[in-house]
Amino acid sequence: MSTHLNAFGQPIGPPVPGWQARPRPPRTVMTGRFCRIEPLDPERHAEALFAANTLDRDGRNWTYLGVGPFEELGPYRTWLETSCRGDDPLFHTIVDYERGPVGLGAYLRIEPPVGVIEVGHLNFSPLLQRHPAATEAMYLMMRRVFDELGYRRYEWKCDSFNAPSRAAAERLGFRFEGIFRQATVYKGRSRDTAWLSIIDSEWPALKQAFERWLAPDNFDAEGKQRRRLQELRQNR
């Protein structure tokens, strides 16, 4: 990045000509080849999501989330109805075409004036984990942020001990930025938070890698990938 100087000779950031506040994410469906992403509707989604989550027998999926695990449908439905209907975070259900509702994700910390938005509250049931729909869901959410809404920065944050989350983010193209020490307290324990991001200038190449990975010819007759996403990103 070239250096810009002000009238005092001080280095400053590059200009952003014509910048305007970005729209907030709409409550509309995002559609892919393996899944669609719908605005969360507890009445339609709660029971199926709960059933999918029960396949996580020991509840380890909930370790780094701020709530759960839920042993009964009633408390889970109540949580969805009371905590997940707002505009920020804006929760979505990941619906696999074959398996139905299999996971949750949300846009949060939405800052239209500066074009920054975070993806979080990710809870992928065992039905979604390591399935192409999981990658496609993250691609669809990114595509909305950058292509449809024109945001400049897309963030991913996780507990610094949550190595699988950080690895998943880096596989998707997020870049590690650092650790915020003692950033919060949840479930009675302190959390250092890892920050990762993708910015708009990185998106075109990432989008191309995602679309090549998701293409039908990248999967064999058994549905196994032929080329890894990381390989396609490195070759972009």
C-alpha cells in the first residue's frame, strides 16, 4: 500500500472517494447448490435444529458458544424466540436440501457507516460439519456482504483456545490479526479473543476460489472433493 501524507507530512490512510453508509443485511433467502440460508424462524426451524444438535452426543459443540448445551427442546426454543429474533445479531438457519435445518449463523456487530460486519454465533450440527454445504453457507454469507451490500471488512472472532474455529476461518480465507486479551467473560470464565478478517480487495480472488471449489466437477461420484479449497486459493 502506498503511503499518503497530509499537509503536515504525516502518513494517513488512503482516501475512500464517494463512500456512503452501506445497507443493513436484508431478511431474505440466500440460495446455493447444496443449501439455502433462511432468516431464522423458531416456529419452523427449532425442532429440526434441536434434533440435529442432539447428534453432538457429548455437547462439545457448545463449549465456545455463549449458551448451551440444551438438553430439552423447550429451553432451546425459548432461547431462539427470546434472543435470536433481533436485527443485530441477525440469525440465519442453514438448510441442507437433503437434511433440512442443520446449523445456525448470524451477522452481528453490523456497522453500516463504516462498512464493517462480523459473522458469528456459528453452530454447525454433526449433519453439517465436513459437508460441502458448510463451506457453501459461509460463501453465501460472504457474497451477500461484499457483492450485494458493498461492505469493506468482514470479521470472524473466536475464543483463542478454539483452534478448530480459527482453522476453519483461515481455510475460508480469513487472515489472523491478533489476540485481544481478556476481551470478555462468558460461562464464568475469561476469554482472550482471536480476531480474523477478510477485506473487500481480497474478495474477488477468494470468490473465484470458492466458485471453483463448489463447481460440480470438483466432486467425484461419491461427493468427495477433488481439489482442496486451500489449494485453489493458493493457485488464484
